[in-house]
Amino acid sequence: MKRGFALVLAFGLIAACGGRSELDTGPLVTDGGTSDVDAGPSKLTTSNKLDMLFAIDNSSSMGDKQELLKLAVPAFISRLTSPWCIPTDPNGIAVPSAGGTCQAGYTIEFPALTDIHLGIVSSSLGGGGSPDVCVVANTDPTHQDDRGHLLNRTDADTPLDDAKPIDGNGGNFLAWVPTSEKPNVTNVPNVSTLIVDFAQLVNGVGQHGCGLEAQLESWYRFLIQPDPWDSLQLSTDNPPKTSLQGVDATVLKMRHDFLRPDSLVLIIQITDEEDSWSDPSWLGGYGWTVRTNDFPGGPGSAAGPRGTSECDQPVDANNPSTTGPNNPDCVSCAFPTNDKPVSGKPISSDPNCQSCAPGSTTCPQKGWYTPATSNVPFTAADGLNVRYQNSMRRRYGLDPQWNIQRYVDGLTSRTVPDRTGEVHDSAQYASTKKSCTNPLFAASLPDGSDTSPGALCDLKDGPRGSSLVYYEIIGGVPWELLAQDPLNTSLPFKRTLNAADWRRIIGTDPAHHVYDGIDPHMIESVGPRTNLEAPTTTYSLGSDPIHGREWNTLTATAAIDLQYACTFPLGGPKDCTAAANAGSCDCTGVAASAPDGPPLCDPNNRQSQIRGKAYPTIRELRVANGLGNQGVVASICPRPQTPALPDPFFEVLFTRIRTSISK
């Protein structure tokens, strides 16, 4: 057990992560970042090429969602290549065309696409420097670190021939393009082959990757980071610091092969939980500390530090940027030898740092949470499984995650910072040195043969306009919050979300921890939430149509967990006693036997899982919100299927991209 974790560093580094989200779906207006203004000559607003990147979570429990994706993608790709007919009635439903011909009252939605690149990245970027979580030794059979590379593997862990690079380097994507184009992969002959090949690549993503997922960072690293690091190195300091070493030339070559300068770009994120990546360079190289079971100076067993008493205070709506968790004096009890930056009082003298967490009078270490067990109160228990939340700073007094505005800017701004220009502190984000051409908007891309700063940063500005970049999150949000009428499943989903919709989904101002108006299912919480069906003393799935009921998260297979945003019936029961489902089933051990366990298990066979689940994905949703009309939201908990709406994951996306596709 380590004691006295004291970092003598400027407290200006300890700040909340995230720029304020715009709640209306009008022009992009953000705080701490930059609105996108196309530089130079006018940029392309339409394209007949499509580069589509799927960012798929490969942590445990994602298998059932990947199966849903495989079922949905054939209709999705077929519709891109054989568009439907849209009604003149704005509330009407699109229908398949008859060989490109539409009946009276309908028009073809867009010209058919005949030029497509299709790639996949996973959410696994390893432990981010952690010595004991998602560590890769000599091999990586469970895919703890896919490095943000395009994936070319099948369920047999063998590469797919069609996605192999022809020149032996890069590639790893599927291409269905005109014969005049020469991609660095085999040009598949038809749409049918494209669909079959893609299903095999989805199979290969798997569900045994790193449980601390880098959902947002994975696609940012692949598409946008000018100089993606090659490795993380720990120093000999005690505790050690992480430094970013080298440049990953493979990412550069794959990006060079995959991303055309004049294409329509779709990033489709599929995940069932919150973004969980730490900036490895946070606090001078200590981002790894929140990703380890043995946080330096703490009691071990994955318990984290408490935030000081300022973190517990409510946010003043008239002064949100300096109250509650946004108060600069909201810092962590993990730094007992330092003083609070504003009041100057010793952190060690703060009441929270001198006591056990609420609900507990005895604890392994004052100023820290208690390692989770079924006997620890919700308010005192902690573990890695609940470490990453949008309200991370309120809970721990620290937040090593990247500012959400960084990801919004990555998809909209023509310039971005390289590693030397990155600024973690959200209060200083506007001064970030965005001195590199954003690869997403460059005329041509480096192939990794020259990794000098100039070769990676000084790129010629390209033709793509920001209106040709779309981000869709298929994540943890009830489909009922996206529906025109939850009781009428034949109606399309809402084509745009207004301010009231966004308040129900992410709250009034999630960047400043103001969640007024949020639907209770979207609150990230270890304990039961108010105004929802409570855990029962007799096991049941519950009667709440969105998620069943609340549950005792201390019965989780991971010792502690969060409440669900939504649940949904699986296509068939999953036997949690089967070896093939080890580590990816929720109905084992205490969870299967406790009467207040998760509302996912068959009441008549508690080791059989019959429902899937998703947690609130607030950070990913904030990115979609910050992108305005370029952001699209869908629920990973599918709405009951109806013949009139065969592709609910992508229905709203089609309404957005129609004007972006040219002949």
C-alpha cells in the first residue's frame, strides 16, 4: 500500500473537463473552442464518395449489440447504394424504390452511392500507462490495445483477404469503388460482397477488449491526431510519469489509404457505456493513476480519492463556472500536501479528506472511498467500473479526460493542435495552439514514411467542407426520448432534437454539472435514482418500460456498477454458465442470486440472461450535441421492430446526409 501521494504541480492543471454544449440545434456555438469557419476558397458541400468509419466498443457485454449491428448494416448499405423514396409529407415515412423509380408523392432521396470505403476501429487503446489494467505483454489475444488501427480480423482472428493492403502496409478496410480508382486493398466486386465482408469484420471486433474504453479517442486518433504517439513510457519516478514516445506510422499509412480529401465522411460510434479514456499526459504524466487498481496513496482494490467539500456544493445557476465542482478549490484528497489554489487552505484539513465517505463511519483510509463489496453503502463504495462518469470531478475532485470541445473541433475545425500544443485545462482550451492542418480537411495526407513535425503538421488545406462530416452515436439513451410518440412505433424518430429534448437527454449544462431537466434514466448513479421503480425484494424484471427497474449495483459481477439508461430483450437467452460467455454475462454469482440484482435475468432461470443493457453515454452524446446538425443520435436499445421502419439505427442519419450526396 502506498501513502502520501503528493504532486508538487500547479493546481491550474486540476480542472474540469469539457466545453459547454449548445442546447439548440442551430449554428454551432460552443464555449472554450472555435466555431468552424472554412478558410480560403469555398469548400465542397456535396460528394459522390463515402468514407465510413465504424467506431465499435469491444468491451464485455457488447456481443449482443454487435449482433444487432450486423442485422442492421445490410439494409443500411443497400439503402446507400439503392436509395429509397421520400414522401413530400414531412412527417411521412420513406419506402423502398422500384429500381430507382418512385410513385407519385415521393421522390428519390439522393443519388445512389457507388464509391465507398468502409473501416472499423475498436474502443481499446490499452491501459493508458496503467501497470495493471488492460496491459499488453508480448501478444494481445483478447485485444486490450488495438492502437486505433483499422481492424482486419474475423471471428477466427485471421485477416480478411479483401481488406489486406496490396503493398503490404496500411489498408485494413473494405472498398467498393469505380474501376478507375486503385485503393490499397482489393476492390470488392459488388455490394453483396461488401455486406458479407463487413459482417465478418464486425465478428472479429469481439467483446473482450479493454474495459476502460477509449470510445472518442479511438476515432480521434485515427482520423485527426496529426502525430499519434507510438508508445507510452513510464519513468523511474515514484510514482512514475507517462510520456508519449514516437509516432505511429501505421496509423498514418492507414489514414492515408482510407481517407479521401473530397469524400463524405460518416463516423458511426456504437457503445453501451460512457467514454472512459484519460489523457496520459494529464497533470504532467499522471493520467494513468485513475486507470489502476492501486491509485497511488490510496487503500488499493480500485478505490479512488474523494473530492474536497467544495465538490459537493450545488452549482449556482448565476455563476456556474466557479461553483460546485467548477470551483477551483474542488480538488482531490489524493494531494494532501498541497493547498487549495484559491483559499490557500491545506487540502489535508478539508472535512472530506479527514473523514470516510458518506454512509460509512469506518473505512480503510479517510479521504478515500471504500473498495466495493455488498456490505459497503452505495455512497461510500468505489471501483474502476464506475470511475468514468460525466460528473467525475464532483466525485473525485479530478478529471483527467479530454475536453469535449476537442472532439467537436476535431470534426469541424480546419486546424488542430499536435501533441506539443494540446492543453488539458478547460479554462485554457481557447488558447490551445491549433497550429496544424486538420488531417480530416487536408488536401493530401502523409503516409508515415516521414514523421518529422513539418511533414505531419504543415499540410495543404483540402476541399472538404465541415458539412461533409457527420458523427452518429448509437449509444446509451432510451429510444423513447428520441421518438415522436413512444406509444406509436410506426412513426419515424424525431429528425432534429430541440433544446427541451437535449435537456431530457444530457441536462441543462452537463459541462458544468447542471443536470436540471434530465430524464432520470440518464442520470449516472451507483445508487437507486429517485422517481424510478426501486429494486425489489422479490426478483423481477420490473415494470418500467425503459429499463425495468433500479437494482443493487453492488451485486454486479464487477463488484460495483452504474444504473442503466435502458434495457432491451435479447434475440435469444444467453447461458451465463457457458464457457463461451465467460466475462460477458450479467447473470452470474451474486447478480444471479440476489433478489435486487440486475433486471436482465430470466426470473425462472436466473443464470440465463434474456435482456441487454446500456448505461448513459453522456460524453458521446455531448459531442453529437456540440456538432449541431452534423451530430446524430440513436439508441443502442432498439425500438420494437416495425415493417414501416426497418433501419431505426440509421433512419435519422439518412434525413441528414441526403443533401450531402451529389451525382
